[in-house]
Amino acid sequence: MALRRPPGSQGRTQVVPGRHFDDGRHLASYADRIAVRCHRCGKEGWVLAQWQPYHWTARFRCTGCSLSLDSAEGTWVGQVRYSGRRPCGYCGYQWVSVCEQRASAAHDALNSLPGTCRQCGRQCDVAVGMSRVRDGSPADPHFGLPLHLVESTRAGVVWAYNAAHVQALQVFAVSKLRERGGVHNASMISRLPTWMKLARHRALLERALERLLQRLPE
Ligand SMILES: [Zn+2]
Ligand SMILES: [Zn+2]
């Protein structure tokens, strides 16, 4: 999933008690300030980002190990996916495909991976291309740093970028009636995992969000 521009909040803003109205805000509209942990030393900190038409400019300065990341340098420290395909070198069967996810591209950039032909069972090297994984483990979309605001529950994992994001999830969690306006299929709320939308998980979700708020870094 590509990181998109953040559309402004839209639609109805009126608050009806007990009722949740999905205002259509995208996840990316919370992506200007993201609580993360440094991937090198583990210290918590903030990725600060700005949407300047038509791209994001983001930076991270670690106060623990003085690591410095800038989006202009194209740095990505998160998960990557290597994939590629080619005809088998032995039987000519199309296609021998490979796809593998790795923790980071920083240290072990790969050019090829061994693939096994489904037809003849022999192995050959397949040239691979790399893409950033943004929908894997909870990570910031600018650099792939692990998120700081992550809570595990027995039903699933809850994560958020910042306080405003947690609060939007809280408003959703406490509401008994949930409605969606118009076409908001890409909104942050509409893309929440199913377990979060189940009424029986409401209390569980509320407690997890409360714990997230208490963990907000300075
Ligand atoms: Zn650090
Ligand atoms: Zn083959």
C-alpha cells in the first residue's frame, strides 16, 4: 500500500452523543507526527513529517544514539519484500516465482533468490526487485521504524501514530452506533481489522487505547 496524501477531514463534523460518524479521514492524515522507537538503540522519539504538494518530507532524530534519518535520502529501515520470476532454466516452464520478506534492506540487499520450478523441481537463481512493506508489522510509513504505540490484546494488536490517532480510535470504541457516510472505503476507521469492530471487544479495545495514551513519549 502506497503512502498517500492526507485529504482534509470532510463531511459532517457535528457530534451526536453515542453515535460514531466516520468522517472519512485517511490513516495518512495522522502521519505528520508519529511516535516510534529507534531501530538502532530502541529509544522512543518522533518522526515529524510535512505534506508539501506533492510529496512527504519526513525526519527522525534519535536522542539516544543520534541517528538521523531524512526522507530526502530515501532511507527505509523497515520490512522489504523481494520478488521476481523467470522461465525455468532446465525445462522452460513459465514461471519460477520467488517472494520473500526481510527485516531491512540496509545490510543485505539481495539481487537474486533461489527458486524451485514447480514443473521439474530443480532450482535456479531468480533476479529479484525490492519493494517496501508498509502493511506488515506496525511501522511508520516514512522510514519503516517500529511504532512506539503498540498494544497486544487477546483479540489482536492495537497501534496508533499519535495522540490524535488514539483519540479518534477511542471515539470509535466507545460509540454504540456506528455509521459511515458516503464512500469512505479508504478511511482509517473503515480499514480497521474486523475484531475491533465487534461489539464484544469494545471494553478490551477501550482499555488498550487507554494504555497507549499513557505511553505517549515526551
Ligand atoms: Zn537511536
Ligand atoms: Zn523446470
